[in-house]
Amino acid sequence: MENNTNPPPKPDNYLVWAILSTVFCCIPTGIASIIFASKVNEAYARGEYDEAAKASKNAKMWALIGAGASVLVWIIYFAIFGFAILGGLAGGDF
């Protein structure tokens, strides 16, 4: 049985980042981040501190993956259309 007289501090659940990642970035990775973020508080309340820390780490990881994927998609989008516009301007096809 664990000693609950002095529990470690509760890890951050990154729920705000998970929601922002879902709304503004990538829905599938954001949903995964929300699921892990919700598990942080539950595991900590049960006294499973290692499980809470693991869920916190996974919530942060999935939120960052979603943000990174979104940035990558925008870079590719602007590169494709940027080169298309530059090509059209260079060719004089107006």
C-alpha cells in the first residue's frame, strides 16, 4: 500500500493545450491529447501517481504533435501555392 500522507505534486494535465490543439490544429491528435489529459486527474485521485505522470506526458506529446503537424501542413500549403504564383508571374500568363 502506498503512503498517501505526502503525495507528489499533481502533474499538469495540459487540457487547455489539448483543446486548442483540437480546435486550431489537428482533430485526431487533439482528441488523443484530450483523452490523456482527462486521465491525469483520475489517476492522481486514485493515488496512481506514476500513471498520472505518464498520462500527462502523453497529453503534452499529442498536443505538440498536433501543433507540429498543423505547422507542417501550412508550410507545405504555402510552398505549393507560393511556387505556383511565382511560376505564373515568371511565365507572364495573366
